[in-house]
Amino acid sequence: MLRASWKSLWARKVRLLMSTFAIVLGVAFVAGSLVFTATLDRAFTSIMNGTVGDVMVRPAGQKANDSFAQTRTVPASVVAKVRKVPGVARAEGDVTSYSTFVVGKNGKIVGGQGAPGIAVSFHDAPAGHDTPGLTVREGRAPTRAGELALDPATARRAGYHVGDTVNVVTSGEKPRVTGKLVGLASYSAGSMVGASLVVMDSASAQDLYAGGRDVFTDVWVTAEPGHDQAALRDAVAKVLPAGSEAVTGDQAAKEAGDDIKKALGFISTFLLIFAGVALVVGSFLIVNTFSILVAQRSRELALLRALGASRRQVTRSVLFEAVVVGFVGSTVGLGLGFVLAMGIKALFANLGLDLSGTPLEFTPRAVVAAYVVGMVVTAVAAYLPARRAAHIAPVAALRDEVALPEGTVVRRALAGALMALAGAGALVWVLAGDRDRETIWLGGGLLAVILGAVLMSPVIGRPLIRTIGAVYRKLFGAVGTLAEQNSLRNPRRTAATASALMIGLTLVVMMSVFGASANKSVDALISKNFTGDYVVSGTFGTPFSPQVVDQVKRVPGVDAVARTRFTQAEIGSERTGLGAVDPKPLAQVARLQVQQGSLDQLVGKSVFVTDKAAKDKGYRVGDQLDVKLGGVTTSMQVVAVVKAMPALLDVTTSIQGFEAAGGPRQDNYAFISRAPGADAAQVRSGVERIVAGIPTVAVKDQGEFAAEQREPIDQMLMLIYALLGLAVIIAILGIINTLALSVIERTREVGLLRAVGLSRPQLRRMVRLESVVIALLGALLGVALGIGFGVVLQRSQSSAGVAELAIPWGRLGLFVVLAGVVGVLAAWWPARRAARLDVLKAIATD
């Protein structure tokens, strides 16, 4: 049987290899995601390990990932005390900022698209475990005010060379800084993963980021040879004053690295989801391929049964072919996954996450996952055709025609209807109110409806095919009739091929509806709630210096300026955002709808919450919330509940309360309203002059602000479209494969049609029309399901701000038209193959 299986496999290698394309793409996504994730892990681990000493002294309770969001510091006197501890070789104070960006010679910011702009005070102490720390690569280190060093990659991107004057923007009290570039420096890892690094002397850093106080962000401690990090930590901790703590460098590096990897974990999850979609869609192609091949080998398999082969042996023979196909597809997919990881690496480099200095990490986990996923999916997809082949009766070999046993279409449709109803019930249950594990129920309901639709598609598709067939008969006559009858001949095969396209388009349409609804909701919220004229904000979502708002207030014609600030905090047991506003100016530029309490009480240690937060978290007026910033907990009272609106976080305090709790003194947005009668152009021009030298800050009117808020949604949709496009490509390949195998299956019939007068152009048209039927069936079902799913997704997120429903009918109509075009293109090779068959040989084919 093994020899027979090999011969069968080689006899149909081209057809089988076509079905491996689906496995190749799915496995490539899995392998590429794992390789890229491992590369990220290696890059950040290397960087974090090189940016800490053996022991780090920091404000008590402050984690490494809190350093950008608080104002607590370590007194300089601590450094002298730590240096005297036995086992300490060196102790150096650090001043660090995470919102300092270099302006290139072209006037544009270097980086800023997600990666931080880091500024540090210089010292050359080694990193933990005696690895190199901050090292000067060219020139010298900055030693006095007006001198700066950059990392080599930033200097190259900015166009600077040693000796040039460097322009820097910050979110501190001095929004613009210039200095002479005296050297290039970097940490031991070399690569900054897209971040930029500005190095200055300690006194300048203290003046710029600590208001001139003799304090440090943390203290970097180097151990003498032979001293353990944990033991040295305990010794250092004994001399620290209240409010400071010591941690090992390994712990500090792990905290920072884990937080970054957690923040970027969505990348791997996102890619793996699309790998799953590709594999699900690809499984339809594999099922169809093996079903057709088994049908074509029915006489051969029946003869094997007549010669004594057991059902198990026949099943194993077909599954053996599937495993070989899966192995080949997994091997190619693994190699393509490495190429895909390179592409992902290049893509994220353009988005600001530059891993050019880190080689791809090809792990055993990626190899194992590639083969397990590829071979298991192929074997499972081929199991039903294999099982069907095993049930061919030996006596069937004696017949002229061999018919494979088919499951009852009606029975499948009823099972699908029950599954779809169960899925729809789960969706209705979720939309009826707040539910635990809502996402799981929502995803499960959508999956059940899709699977139900797949099972029902042979029955649902019949009237659609007949409707399209009626058009065919009028337009193409007998050729149209033949195309319709061929599509109806095997409804399960037609439906299975269309289902692959249906799934891809369902997801595309669902996200189109949700994206359009999200954009419409953003426009409606801003139009309804924002009454101001202009918004000042960071171009990359970065904070900016409070001096900007102070100067904007003095612009002639400006009536009110409401600044807002954000930071990360622990509120209760949850890590979330904390906002800050000037309540009186905010009331002048926005329609704040107070539902409970009063904003007049927003003074000192108090907060207001949104109605969504009050509903989700159970907040009430009068509640005390424990707000933890930088390790210090402040109790704040809820004084009001307001309706949620853009640029407001769920929990918001006053600017004074924010600073008192340790929040950074830097702004995120400033909302501006003009005085009555003030000239709009003059006011805007006055504000723009203030930010003209700060490329990280921009002025926008209401429409531009709305467009800025829509931009992330549009970018997400484009990425989703690109990835789902691969699922559609797999579906197109399925149409090509099905038509090609169908032509081979109908070789004698094609020969007879040609013999009775059907011309080659007519034959090609017939195959193209069959392809269009399949594509339109998948498109129509996909659009219908996608609209329904999009509405459900929008309703489920209405409380999160997606309150407006929008269905992009024009775009959906374009999808259907493109599906028809896809059908024509997919039929090119099968139609050409059918038209080139020799008539006499085709008639003589068994």
C-alpha cells in the first residue's frame, strides 16, 4: 500500500502541490510571527541588560517602566552614601527623560513614531555583570552646558556629524534646546530599536529635567568583582533614606523588558490570528482537492478494496498523501516565514521599531510549531475525503461508473441551521446586556454562525446560482445554461469552494462596517462635544512643554485655553490612565455633560469619572479612589460623573491634583477657543508662530483634529485588509484548483461538447462563467454575513464610543464587482487548459 500511495502521489503531484499553497501561507504566518517575536525579545533583553548597573537605587515603589510618568527623584546625597558601602566599585547618578527628540537638518523629527526619544546624563560606568555601559563610539563625551552626544543611528538619520549644532525639542520647561555635537555614544547592544538617544552632562540634564535641583532619576551602582547582585542590593538598602529603594540590575532590566514586550505582544497575537484565518480558509482548498482526487481515483480505490485492501489501509493511503503534502507545505512555509519575518521587521522599522541591529532569532519553537500546525491541519482537512474513500464497496470496481457515498445535503443544512441559530443566540445574549467574558461569547457566536453558513451553503447557494443562471441564459444562451448546470451538478463542491472566499470577505466586510462606524462615531463625538476652534497636540501623541500653553494664552484673540495631561497610574488594583484638566477653561471649549455631582468641587485631591467608568467599575460620587503614581498612593474623592467624550480618560483630576500626586509637568492637548469677534486666521497664525520651532507640536482645527483621531482607525483597516487579502488569495487559488480538477474530471464530457460543435471560445467562456458563479456566490454570502457581523460588533462597542452605525455601501458593492473580476481571472488557466484538450483523446478518456 505504501508503494501504491507513493505512485499515486507522484502521479498527481502538481494538483496536490497547488493545495500546499494554503498551508504555506498559514505556516509562514505562524513561523514568521514566532521568529519576529523571538527577535523582539532578544533585542529588548539585550538593551535592558545594557542599561542598568549591578544594583539600581530608585524612588520606593517605582518600577522601571514608571520612570517616564512621574516626578519623584533620588537626592544627590544618596550617591555619596552608596559609594561608601563595602562591595561598591562605583555609584553614578542618572537623569533620564523619555520625551526628548532630535530635529534633523531637514527640520523633521527623527523617530517619534512610537519609539521614545531618550535623553540621559553621561557616565561610563559598566552595566550589570561587568558588561559595557554607555560607550563613546566617536569624538568625546559631553562635559559642559551646550554639548551633546547622539547615538550613531540617530546622528545618521538626522544628517548630523561631530561638530554640528544639534536641535532638540523636549517636553520640559525648555521646549527647544541646541547644543554642539561633540561625540557619538551608544549602549553595549548598539541598536536602540528605533529610539533616539541624546546624551548630555549631569548638570545640564538636571537643569533641563529637574528644574536645576541636585537630584537624580536613579542611581547606577557597580559591584566590585566577585560580589553578588542580591547581597550588594541588601547592603546598599541599609544606607538609603526613607522614600528610596534598591533593586538588582537583573530585576530592573526584567521589569522594563517585560513591560515593553507586553505592550508589543499584540503584534504576535495579531499575526497569529491571521495565520489561523489563512489555515481555516486553506482547509477548504485541501478538502476540495482531496475530495476531487478521491472521486477521480474511485475505480482505483475500489479495485484495491477488491484485491483485499482494508478500509483502514485505504484511509491510511489517502492520509499518507495528505501528510506528505503537509510536510512539503510546512517546509516551504517555514522558509517563507523567515522571509516574512524579514518583511515584518522592515515594516516596523518604517513605523519606528527599528531592529536592523538585531539578527532574526530562528528558534526551535518556530520550527516545531510550523510542522505541527501544517501537518495537523492538512491531515484533519483530508480526513473526511479519506474516510469517504474507505467506504467504496469492492463490487463498485465492476461498474462502469463509481459513485462515492455522499452525505445528505439536507441533513448537513439542518445541522448548519441549528449551529447558526445557536451562534446568533449567543450574539443576541451578548448584546442584551453586560456579560462576563463578552469577547469569548462574541467570538464563539460569530464562529458558530460562519460554520453554520458553510454547512448550509449548498442549500442557500442553489437559489442564488439559479438567479445568476437566469441572467446567464439570457446573455449567453446555451453556454450560460451549461455553466449554470455545471455549478449545480455538485453543490457541495461549489459551496465549499465559495465558502473559502465567503470567510475572507465576511471578515473584510465586518471590519469595513466597524471601521466606518468608528470613524462616523469619532466625527459625531467631536462635533457634538468640542466647541473650541483649535487643538494643539503632539504630532506623534507625545507630550509637550507646558511653556507652549503659557505662551498660547497670551496670543491676541484667544479667549480660553484648556490644557489636558495623561499618565499611567494604578487606580485600585488596575493599571490604567489618569487624566488632568483645567475644569473652567475646559467648560468653555467643550460641552461637558455632568450627570452627577459638580465640577466646582474639582480641587485638590479629587477626580471626576466618565459615565462608562461609573457603569463598568461601579464608581459613585463620594467614593475614595487610591491613585498610585511612582510608588506613592494618593487618596482622591470622586466629585462628579460626566458623559464620556474624546480626549477625556475614565478618571480625571485637576492639573494641581495631578502635579501633587506626582504626575509629569507636561501637556498632551490644549483646546483653544477664540474671543468673540476675533479673526480666525490671525488667531491661528499667532498660535502657529509659537509652535513653529517645535516640530513635535501641531495646531489643528476641528476637522483636522477629527481626521487625526480617524487616522489610527484607517491605518488599522489598511493593515487588516492587507492581511485578509492573503486569505482571499487562498480562496482564489481554491477556485483555480477546483476548476482545474473539475476540467480533468470532465475530460470526456469536454471532448463530447467539442465534438458536437462547442467552439474553443465558447468552452473558455463556459469555464469562466462557472468561476464567476463561484466567486459571486462567495461574495454575496460574505457581504451579507459581514454586514450582520459588522452591526453586531458595532453594537457591542457602542458603550466604548462606537455609537454610530455606518455601512459603506459603495465599498461593499466594489467588493462584489471585484469578486466577479476575480472569477474571470481565476478561470484563465483552467479555461485555457480545457480549450486545448484534443477532442479525440478527450472522448477516449476513461
